[in-house]
Amino acid sequence: MVVGRILELYREGGIRRVKTGITDFVRYWSKENCPELIGKVVELKGDRVSYHGVTLDLSDSVIGTDLKARFPLGLYEAAEVELIEERLPPDNPVVELGGGIGFISCFTNANIWDVEHVVIEANPELIDVIETNRELNEATFKTHHAAYQSAGETTKFYVHEKFVGGSVQRETDRVLEVNGESLAMIVDNFDQEITMIVDIEGGEFDLLDNELDILASHCSHLFIEFHKFTDADVKEYEERLLDAGFKLYDRRNDVRFYETTSR
């Protein structure tokens, strides 16, 4: 079985593809089998990492030891990094729905010119983490504590045991009341088309169900991750984006990059 897979990789791209395949296997095996050990090494080294040119403070207790392993393994938001690095227009204002610990925010901010960049994060426990990492990298984005919600109303936010899983959509035992903001409310602050980066753990379906028209008229470049823990038919939502005037230009795993074609 192993030999067969190696031969398959070799046919795909020669010895370079074999090396890449082995490296990927080791990374993902390590992530599944010894994340705590690798995360402990990160902690022993001071809980600070340099990742794709971004300096990150991982010392906050909201960041689990196992999740810290994703950084030395090169697995944290890897698909987003590749797409943003290759596809991000430097002269567009940026709106991020879902800020996490601020890594993508800092990475994006370093790759755009002097334009407005707003990061919207629902989990109050992550706001200080984002701000710490913003300051470490001298980034200029603005952080706003709110949850995306198409009606713009106060909503329930469910805190997951791993910060990457917090969501308005996926219920957990820890529930917080958070101010909601709709896309209509957000784009009202911009006088030109924007780039959007959407990673909101199922909230993307609310966005496409209820504000696709606003998205299509204000967003020229869209990076969006589809999360499969809901019953939503991802293919149906991809077709809706196409019908609304977006063209799929690139995809890495569950993350897509679209541009509008109607203008």
C-alpha cells in the first residue's frame, strides 16, 4: 500500500511530488498523534512563533496546547495563506468575518497597501489575543467585537472547547449573547468595493441565504471557507455564487476564492 502510494505520487510529479507527499503525511500524522507533545515544545520555547512572516503570541489560555502544534507543522490556516498570498488585491479595503487569534488579519494586513481593513470577531475571549498580535506586528487593521448575523440583531454565540470552533450555528454548553452585525451594516462604512475573507464556522450559509445580493454588489474579491458540519448543500451555495456573478478562480481544500464577473 505504501509503495503503491509512493509510485502514484511519483507519476503525479516525480521525486519532488514524492518528497512533498511524505512531508504532508508526517505533518498530518503528527497533528493527529502527538499534538500535545509538539504544543508543549512551543510553550517551552516561550509561546511565541514566527509563522509566514507573522509573529504570534500564543500564551493566552484560550489557545489549547494541541492547537499550538499546527504552527510548527505548517497546518494552521494553510489553505487561506496560499490563496491570500497568490490572490489578494493590495488596493482593496478588506473586511474579515471571523478573526480568530489575528494571524490571517496580520498576514493580510502585511500584503495590502494603505487601505481600510476591518476584522470582526464574535468571541470576546479572542479580542485581546487579536489586539496583542496586531501590536506585535504593527498592523493597522481595526478589530470590532460582534458576530455576523444577517438581521443585525443580538444573537447567541456558542463557545467551543477549541477557539477555532466557536460559532453562531453550532451549539455548545457555553452560550454568550453578542451584538450582531449584518453585511448591510458593515458595507455602509465603505465607499468602494471591498475584499471579504469569510471564516465563520457555518455563518457563511446565513450570509449567502440572506445577503447574497449585498455581497454581489459590494464585494469584488471573496475568500470563503465552507464548513461541512451543517446540513447545507455546499454545491448549491457554490451555484448561487455563480448565478450572482461570482467566478470561482481558485480553491484549496474547503476554501474558495471568487471574483465578480458582472462588472
